[in-house]
Amino acid sequence: MPHRFPRVGFALLLLLSLIALPARFPATAAQELQNTPSNVLSDSPISGFELRTVIGGPGVPTKSIHWWSTLGLTNCNGEFPNSAKIKLVPSLSAVARTLEPQTCRLLDASSSNVVRDGQFVYFYADGEIRRKAIGAAAADLAQVMTRVTIPSNNELLSPLALDSAGRLYYATYGGGVSSIFRLPADDSAAPVGLVAIGARVTKIVPARFGPGVNAETGGIVLVNNGDLLRWDVNSSTPLRTLASDIETFAVHSYNFSLSGSIGRVVTVFAARSGSLLKINAASGSQSTIFTATGDNRITSVTTDSDGAPANRNVYLSETSYVFNPFPAAVDTSIRRAPLTADATGDWDLILAEGGGTNLRSDDQKLYFLNNKNLSSGSAILSLPTDAPAIQIDIEAVDLEANQAIQSFDPAFPLIENHPTYVRAYARIKSDSTAKNSYSVTGQLRGTLNGVSLGTLQAERTFEVVPESTRSLADIRRDATLTFLFELPDDWVENGFDAPLPGILNLSFSVNSNGDPPETTLANNSVSRAFTTFQRYRPCLMFVPVRTEAPLPSYNIPNWSSVMARTLSYFPFGSFRTFLPWNSTDLEGNYILSDGGDPYDFSEQGGDGDAIDDLNLLQFFADIPESCENDWHFVGIIHPKTNWTFKNDDDQSVSRGGLGVRPDMSCWRRSALCRARWRGGQDGWCGHAGPRAWP
């Protein structure tokens, strides 16, 4: 609905438009460069990728990336047929090559991925597991791994994994049970069944749980109901549920020596929508080490390479969402913490905007897909793992509730059944990036007499800028920097019998969805308390006034809009109006006149005579009993009435029609249809009843 902004004495006009502001905090060029992602490669679409590092020559690492795209569908027909491909760069400086050309039978199942070793890539296609040599041409046929076993009445699942001993892991599903198998990646021997799990497997990560073994003895598995499980053939509890409602995870392992004994620690970092768990895979003990802001989700997690935790990190992607009414991803940030992290405060923000998922680390750089949620991307980007921490702090400054007067002074009470608007203000307290202008969300919470009223969302995002460039006074003058809320009527109800006031507590929060992500949220809210009152409904007695112009019409057009406009100037919810027309013949009604003659408004003081006569009606008129506490006579004149006269200096003065004497109750501008509409004030005033205007 359009917003109306009432005022007394001055106009409050809010222009709802966005203005881009160039304000900036200083940021070093080096920091800006380190926190700017680099493009590793571009291709569209990319569903996922894996990074491989091989140490060759004189200790020089060679890094390669393979990636794939798929819709994960099982059909080749219809409106959305599956379309997939596999590509690779043997080194980051090499030209990309297509290993498997685009086809609908490739990776045609949900949770499809591609794994590789030094010689082959392995993938799911058309209900089979296939492999293809790294150096093969796109036109070469892939080899079907014929030793893969699929139990009767089972289907082959698409997730695959390789371990350090060159063994391939896969799963089948049937009768509500997944079975995980392992076989040599060269397809030289039959597979071995490892574990059965009562749900559909979606991800497998092999793991070595003992320090004295050279190959993986189990692994970490995620299933489609969100359960995260550990299986270890050498454990007294071979299969253990570690957590539930998990969406993705990463595993880190290392050996340690204590008092001459060697042990091994396997840690699982598991993302549960808005939180990250750190889980000891052996004992199952766990703690929450990160909690996302608001409704944000953790959409990816990874660690540096296996090894002692010193100087190694864990990384996560946090995606912010808006709901309008369904969730939609807005942007993704990236955070970093040491592997020893045990609290949310241990995390550094290293990329505030433009992050993505599918995080992978080679200890020097962090790689990710440039998608802000779990959809496909068009590029693989990288960021230094030691990128400096970003500092962003957005502060909620103040709020004000307005009806007729815009003021921070809470001495002005709010009147029920009256349009009420809240303006709230925020600014950037600090920002170590080079941006320093963000479009952010705002919300308003309220309680009335201690009872929750719920939450209002700002109708759109608003701009915030640094406090060093715009004062609060400047912000109040700029609608693009003001968060605007229209309060529902029930937020301003009293709830108590008059004259007891109600207490309305309002709390404004800025950037509640964490976009951009902030270093601290301690100053993101500000609160104020207001009083609310019930008001009596004043009675308005409208009286036609005879002038040299025609009489005002008995059928006043736009009456409701005129009264609504009038009401916006006064501190109460409604009027009771009385129109003393008993006849469609205008002359057949009561008419205020100067002894039967018209008042001469063109003479100085002529309008005062009419006001004096209105006062006399207070003593003689028959006032409805319900109005005896608060009534007001209002004179109405035709708009053609000549209201210009010569003053004592022989100057022409145009009047607006408002009585100004202290004992008069004044009727403000635009109140009366058919009243003269001029300059600042219109209409007539009559003497106040026993109780003055509220």
C-alpha cells in the first residue's frame, strides 16, 4: 500500500529510491588483492570438481583439476533430459581436455561424482561403474569395470571413493539397505563387502583409524536421511552413528606420539544446516564450533591436508538467504579457523561476498566453485589460505516512531487507530574491505504490555554507509538510508482502559541474515519504548456559512478522503461527524449568517464575525449526548468565496481561513471539502467544548 507520512508544521516526504554512494574506508592495496579471488578456470556448467596434488621432480608439486557437470537425472527424454560431461587439466597451466563428451547416460543419478588416481578417472554411467585413462581422447570408449558386484534386487548407487591403497569404494541399495563394497581400482579382483547401512548412501570417505596400518580400515558415510556414520572393522563398535541432520562433511586425520606410544586422531567436521560440528570419529564426542547468522546455511566445508593441526585450517562456506516467500540464496562468504578451533569466535572472515561451494585446499590456496548455493557454477576460483581476516561491523543507530511529528523524543505518545511509521537507522562502523557500501536487510520486533507482537521485515533492502561520511542528521534526510516500517493497528492498541498508557517496546535489528557477514553482531540491534493511548472521538458539527458565493453543496464529494486527510494531522484515531443538512434544498437547512445577510470576507475582520457567531452556537445548539465531552463547530464556505482584503497598510492579504485566537480550536489545512484551500491553513475554527482537543 502507498505510505502516507503525516506532519504538523512541516512535510515529511520519503523518496524510496536507491542511491549508490562512493564512501570508503581505507584499505591497503595488498589486502584488497589478497581477499580478491583469482580465476583458475572457466567452463559452464560445472557441478563439482576435485583437486589432485602430486609431488614430482625435485619436490615440485604438480596440481591438476578434473571437473564434471550433470543434472543428476536418470532420463534422456522429456523437458529436462540429463546432460553431463567430464573434463580435466593435467596441470593448472595446461589446456583443458574433455575426457567424456556430453551425453545423457553419464553421471545419470543423484549424488554422482568423479574420482581419479594417477592413471584413470572413475565414474558412474548408465547403471555401471566405468573408468577411462587420463590421456585418452574424448572419442575413446570408457572401460566397464566388470568385476563390480550388484546383489540381486539391488541398484548401483552413484557415489564413488578411492583410498590411498588404490582401492575403489561403491555402494548398492535394495530393500531399504545400502551395502558398501571395495575392490582394486584396476578391476583385478572381486569386490569385498564391508558394511550394511539402513539408508541410501550419498557420500563415502575412506579413513584409516589406526596408526599402525598403512591402508584405510573403514570410513565416514553420509546417508540420505542426514545420518552421519563411522564404520571401522577394527573397532568394538564397527558401525557408529556420529550425528544426524548432516548435509555435508570433511575428514581430517593425523598421527601423534604420546609417552612413547603412537596414536591417530580422525576428526569429522560436519555441517548441520546452520552449524558446524567437530566430531571425534573414534569416541563420537563432539562440539559446535560455528553457528551461522540467522537463517544462513553452511553449504561447504573442507580442511587443509592431513597432518598435525599446527598451521592447518578448516574452512567453510556460509550462504545467506532471503524468504520471499520461499528461500533464495543471496550470497556466500568464506571463513577460516585453525583445526584446533572450538568456538565460533575462532573464525576469520576471509571472503565477504562472491564465495561459493565445493571447497578444496592444497594448503597454499583454497579452491571453490563460484556458485552461491548448491547449483552449478561457471568457474573455479582460488583464494590464498593465509588471506588476511576481513573486518566488517554494521551498527544499528536509532529508531523513531512517527504519527504526526517526527522526533526521537519519546515524550510524544502514540495514539491508537492512527497511521504509525517507524524509521530506523544504521551505518557501517568499520570495514577493512574496499567496498564500504552495502545493501542490507532490517527487521522490527515489538511487544505491547509485555506481549510479543511478532516481527516486521523492511519492505526492501536499504543502503548503509560509513559513519565517518554521513552523520545521523544526514541519514535522516536520505530515504535510501532509512529503514521504513508501517506498524499494524494492533501494535499501537492500548490494552488498558483510558487514561492508563500502554507500553510499546520496539527493537530494530539490521543485517539479521548476515549479508554481508560481520565480525561482531553485538551492536546490530537498538531498542526504544513508547507509550500508547486511547483517545475519545471528537465530534465535528459542520455548519454552512453564507457568503457572497454560493452555499456549499449538501453532497460533498470525496468526503471520506477529505476526512482521512484531516485525521492525519491530529492525535486520535477517528472523528464523529454531523452534517446538519435536512433538505436537498440548500436554503431549507440551517445556515450561519450575519443576521440573514452574507458575511463579507473581503473586509478585514469579516471572517472574525463569522467565528464569533460560531461560538454562540455552543450555548444554543442541541449537542448529541455522546458528544458532550468533546465537540467542535466547523464552518464551511464555498471555494469561490473572496477572502482577500486590504490591511491597514493598504496591502492585499489572502487569508487561509483559520482562527488564531488562543481560545479557538484550530482546524488544520485540507480538513474541509468545499472549504477554501490556500497556503498553509483552511477552513474554520469554532470554540472548543468543555474539554480541549487532545
